[in-house]
Amino acid sequence: MTQNDIVQKLWNLCDVLRDDGINYSDYVTELVLLLFIKMEQENADNGVLQAHKLPEFARWKTLLGLSGLNLLNHYRSTLLQLSQSTDPLIAAIYADAQTRLKEARHLEQLIKSLEGIDWFSAAKDGLGDLYEGLLEKNASETKSGAGQYFTPRPLIDSIVHLMQPQPGETIQDPVLIPSIDAT
């Protein structure tokens, strides 16, 4: 399954989010909050991580074992607890995180759909690429994206190749206000 296939599958899940009253601008956030939990599980299961980074209550397998209001309430509580984590990376990822989902059945549908995708092979190419693909879809297919310019990946790669930045240097994209950090 290619990155584009996975991005399209993720984008198709936005129908579930829309059915729950969530607007386009929140689609990516809702999906990414779940994706980080799922990817952590995949990485731990496949030996990429020596140990789980997330506490037991916040793991993907825990979410899979719940249903209905128990699942929705547990997920809301999990996001709050992760935002208060003593691990600075987890706390940063989940800072002020909350779900806008109102219907437990929609959360269940998202989790079941995400469970059916081969994430480990996708992760090799980078979760950042999936996130970038979702942002690009959001910008190109929504009214809120009208007038926004999304710098294509080949152009970014060319700029980086020509400029050859060193870690810590910043490259300014002349079309956009944000800059690209070299890390």
C-alpha cells in the first residue's frame, strides 16, 4: 500500500468525522491524535521501541478492547492524562488535546478502520509524510483551503538539495511565511 493510498483511506475517514459534526479544519487533528497512539503500538510490537512510551491505559490495544460510551469516555480521559504526561515529548504531542467526537460509534468506526491499515510499512516512509498528505488534501479539497498555497514535496526536496542546509539552519520558502527547519 502506497503513502497516497493510505492518505486517501485516512481522508475517507473524514466522512465519519463529518457525520459527527466535526469540520474540515479539525479532521487532521482528530486523525493524528489516534494515529500517534496506533503508531506507538505498532513500533513497540515490531521491536522499533524497546518499551512502550505510552502508559497501559493509553495504548491502542486498550482502546480496541473498549466500546460504546466506555470507549469515548476513556479516550477523552486518556487525551487529558497524556497532555499532563511527565514525558516531555508525549506532553508536547498531546498538549491541550481533546476530541470533538460526540458519538461513541464514530470513535469505534475510526479505530476499527485504522486497525485495518498496514501501519508498520507506512511508518517506514514516515508518519510525517502521512500528516503532510492529509494537510495537502485538507488545503486542496476544502473551502477553508481556498487561497492557501501548499508547497509541493518535490519543490521542497529541490530547495533542500540545492541549499544543503546544516542541522539548526533555517531555509525560508519565498512563497510561504513559515520556514523549513533543518534538523
